[in-house]
Amino acid sequence: MSSYHHRLPAGIRVLQQRQDNLKLSLQLPGQIMIVRISRILFSLLITGAVFLTLPDNGLTVDSDQKQRERTYKKLELFSNILNILEEHYVEEIDAETLLEGAINGMLFSLDPHSSYLSSEDLEELQNETIGSYTGVGIKLTVKDNKLKVISPIENTPAHNAGIQANDVIVKINDIWTRDITTVEASKLMRGPKGTSVKLTIMRDGDTAYKEFSLIRDTIPVQSVRAAMIEPGIVYTRITNFQRNTATDYVAALEKLERDHHINAILLDLRNNPGGLLEQAVSVADLFLDSGLIVYTKGRTEGQNMVFKAKKSTTQFKVPLLLLVNEGTASASEIVSGAIQDHKRGIILGTQTFGKGSVQTIIPLPDGTGMRLTTSRYYTPSGRSIQARGITPDVEIFQNTLSVQQKNSNAGQIREADLRNHIENGNEKKPVKNDPYANTLSGRLESDTQLRMALSVLKSMYRISRAAEETQKAQQ
């Protein structure tokens, strides 16, 4: 039986185990969770993926004798090949590097999100969780052995330089990226603040490479922006779900509420690659009184989890509209799916990315670890968005790309396009340096989706007011 002690929200969880007389522990700053289970040491949630703790549920399942024999024969074959390479390869090889490559290949063959993690990679995951690391601000995926951009993070060097979703990164500095993993690519793009990295990009529709010289910077901790876009209507933006996102979101709205009457809320989740599951649940809970928000299903009962809305005093009951696009992924799709299934608001934009799988981070005795896909998550109505995404209630394509995007999906990379993807399975003075408050008026002229979202939201508010007045008249 597992034992739990934790404080929520658990942005970072610390687990302990004793197995085969081996005691291992890892303690990280932030929220703490201590768990004794059969195999898992530690789990955390990071941007671009949802991570959960696996309770004690017999993760090790004995295969039948024949299957074990086949496995042992393959392991013996692997050992023989390694010995041959060490003795006869044309150059001297490092066995440790070779073994790490084999482990990487084994995990990557499962799906695009499972991978091997060095000790440095584990530390970087911790830094991403608390929203503080040095790099250029790009969330990556791999399709057909090509390194592609899921989305640039708002207000980062990559975003400010013009890197776009679906760009193919051909080279990082002078290193070609074919067959590279996302972990390896992220490592190449990170480095000390103020240093530069050169990215060579191929963009859909272009015939020549584009080169971007980016200066590494601290990726902003702030994931929430909010400003009045029109009297009574507030525009909010969540760039990713970090440890304090839900708290910061409430604070931003309450700050505006002190000086303005809020009649409707627009929540922009475009190019939001995901993040902490618990934070996504907390944000959805701000708009829901009751019912399911999301649940997960894996191969074993212990991997199944249910998250429900709770009635509280901090809730916003005004008309709500969510903006999404092909860069809306993972945790941001959880929020979108919950709002859509409960008919709490309108989803406007384009089909989302479709990442509906759960990855668990499993540290290993030598200080390395692995990121393993362990379950899928489902919206309140039972939909799995894995490789499908969320279909918006109102489909609006962006600007001049609308015809091209509508007639062809070639430039849109979603979960279903990834090799070995998992199948579905069932008005105040603007704040200085705040791009959202300073440029909203200008963005309305060039941002087709935002302009249409505002128009729809205003109509929703008028309808809501008319319904309220009718109800009062009947009383």
C-alpha cells in the first residue's frame, strides 16, 4: 500500500522507495510529496507534457515463460553485438555512450514522447517546472526524423525573432538535426545567458533556408498576461502552465476587477504547449462549479486518476471564449476540452495539436532517468484527444494563411503526424513593457482570430444580458 504526504498544487513531487534493499531519494525545491511505491522514485510535471505519479499497482508484470526466454535471447544477442563492436570496430568506442544510444533508441521507438534522460536533463526538467531556465524558448517535436517547432514561447528570443510553429530546424549552429532527439536539441539550444545560438530554419512554402541568430536569455517565469481589450471585456493570455499559473491568473483578473467591471473574458491559449496538469485543472476550475475536468486511463488501475471541479468563492461566471490553434497542446487542451464539454464557453480558432498522453518521469539509481508514456487523458465527456485534438466550435483560420491552411494540412504538425504516435484508444493605463496591454489595438487589425473572437464574445455578452433581463421580467 502506498503512503502519501503532500501539499497541493504539487508542481514538483519527491518520491522515495526501498526495493531490493536499495534506498534512493531525490529532493527538489518547491512543493514536496513523499511516496513509497514499488518502482517509481519521483515524478514531476513540465511544459509540453503532463506527468503523473504512478501509485503502487504492480508495474512489473511477469510474462509467460516463453516470452521471458525470447527476451533473454535478445539480451544475449545484444551483449554479443556489444562485445563484437568493442573488439572489432574500426575505432575505439566508448561502451557507455553506445549503451546510452541503445537505451535512447529503445524508448524513442515506442512513441515521440518517451526518452532517456541524463542527470543534466533531469535537472533541466526541474528548472522548467519552476519556470526558470536559460535558452531561446522553443517547444519541439520530431516528425519523419525532422526537428519541428510545436510553438515558440511568448516573449522569448525565439518568439521575438519570428520563429513560427511548424518551422523545421535544419541546423543548430553547425550541427545538422536529422535523427536528433528533442532532448538533444534542447540541450544544444541552451547555454549561459547572453551567449548566441544560430538556428537554420526551413519554413513551409519557402525555397531557401532562413537563419536566425538568437541570444539566449532567461525564459520568463511569468506565464499570465491580462489587459482590458474593450470596456467590460478582458483579454487574458496563458503562455504555458507553470507552478503558479492559476494563482497568477486569479491575481491578474482581480487586479483589473478593482478598476474595471468585467463583463466577459477572452482566454488566449494559442501556441500554449502545455505544462503542469494540476495548474491546468486549477485554471479550468475557475470557470466550473462541478463535474469532471479530466481523467486519465492507463494499463493498470493505479494509473487512473480523476480530477473534478470544486465550487469556491474564486470563480468567474461571465461569458467566456477560448482561442486555440495547432500550437495549443497537452495541458492547454485539457482546459479547452473541459470548457467545451461543459458548454461553459466557446472555443474559437483551429484544430489543436492533439497530445493526450501522460508521461511519467522515472529517475534511475545512477542519477539518470527516463520519460515514459504511461496513460492517456480524457475530457469530461470521455473523448480522448490523442492524435485528434480539440475541434473548435467556431473554426477561424489566421490572416492570409486561411485558404492555404483550409485546403491543405501539409504545414500543420499535430500528434497524429508523429512517427509511432499513440493511437486514440477510445481600461487602465497600459503597464510598461507589457506587450498585451500596449499592442492589443494594433493586434486587432492584423490578428483575424483575435478580431473574430472579440466580435463573438461581445455577442455572447449581449445574449447573456438579454436572457438575464428576460428572466428578471418573468419573476
